[in-house]
Amino acid sequence: MVVINSVVANEKPCEGVSVRWEGGQFVVIAAKRGLLACSAISKEVMEEFELAVAIAKGTKDKPLITPEDLLKANVVDATSKAKELGVMVGEKGQEALKKLV
């Protein structure tokens, strides 16, 4: 199942995409300058293409399922390009997304 939601950051629209299947899921928010994503997205691949990606990680007890979950989660990693835009490990996804719009 794929669900697309609008998310607003700094009064600018972004697209949140949640993909779920039996036994798994991933979620990502696409902004103008990059992505806020769960850890299912490969930082290494995104780094290779010099893309701005902030990565948050859920747990088995508290998985990241919706775009709202990403906004509340802590950023655990980021590509070099995302860091150049000011994304910091440890900040909430909401703060990282503001830097990616």
C-alpha cells in the first residue's frame, strides 16, 4: 500500500510517501533540496549521487510508518550535502526538513 500526504515545512509544501507491505514499510518526505527518510534508504547510494538526505531510524517497538513519525524522530545520519545545508545529527526530523525545503 502506498500513501502520499502533503507535509508543510517553513510554509512550503513537501510530499510524504509511506509504503507498506506485509512485514515491512518505509517512509520518506521529499522537499525541494532533499529528502528526510527512514533508515531503509541507503545513505551510501545517496552520497554517491551527492544528494541531500537526512536519515531517521525507528525501532521494532516504534517504527517510522507515517511522515508525521519522521518529523518527530531524531536524525541519526545525513549525507555530506545535507550537512552542508545545515542538517545536524540529533535534531528532530521537523528541524532537518526545514533546512531541506
